[in-house]
Amino acid sequence: MNPTPHIIPSALLLLAAFFIGCLIGYLLKRMFGGPRPARSGVEPDQSQTPTVSKQPDLGDPALGLLASPIDGQPDDLKKIKGIGPKLESVLHDNGVYHFSQIAAWNAKSIAMMNTRLSFKGRIEREKWVSQAKALVRAGGA
């Protein structure tokens, strides 16, 4: 008895079963699958898009970030060497308005802020915390 004459019909039956299984799976996914991703090039309805406010993400409370300056007036953060007008604006956008906030940062807070602002060690190099502590002691002068 030679088993080779049955190999081709068996292989064809397996191939047919595979394609039928793929077709059934595809149809079931189309009928019962979750929401389909939006097609590229199709603009979402702007009336249903949430509006983003310019409120800072207060994130971890260890950073001491604020939604707005205390008493409505931020400190002049440019008095810290290494902070210019643009960086001061970025800090304000991230909820840092006062020397006391920077003076209260510990190593963990500094690491989080470095990550948040992509500074890679700049806060430590320019000694912002010690400068801020000195400015707090001097009354912001």
C-alpha cells in the first residue's frame, strides 16, 4: 500500500480549510470586532473635539506646581542665573512662578522637572535651588 497518492488531496483539503477559516474569522471580526481606527485624511468633527486649556499639568505634588501665581504676581525668575525670558515663560507654562517653589525642590523633584522640561542636569549645573533659596532669604531682591 502506497500512501503517496493521498498526499495531494489531503494537502488541498487542508489548504481549503485554512482559507475557509480565514474567511470566517474575517467576517466575524467585521461583524463583532471593536471600533475601527479612523481613516487617515479624514478630519474629526471639531464640535466633538475637547478644547485644551492652557492650564499647567500640576502632576506630582512634590513639584509644588501652581495653576496661577500666588497673589497674581509671579516672581522674576530671570534673577536666577541660567533662566532667561524664554525659559521663564516655559516655567510659567509648567506651573513654576515663585522662587519658593524652586527652593523647595529636592533631588527627586529636580529629576522630575529635568524630565518634564528635557533639561538633562541643567538645574543642578546652574544651581537653581541654591540661588532660589538665597533669593527667598533676601526677599526676592
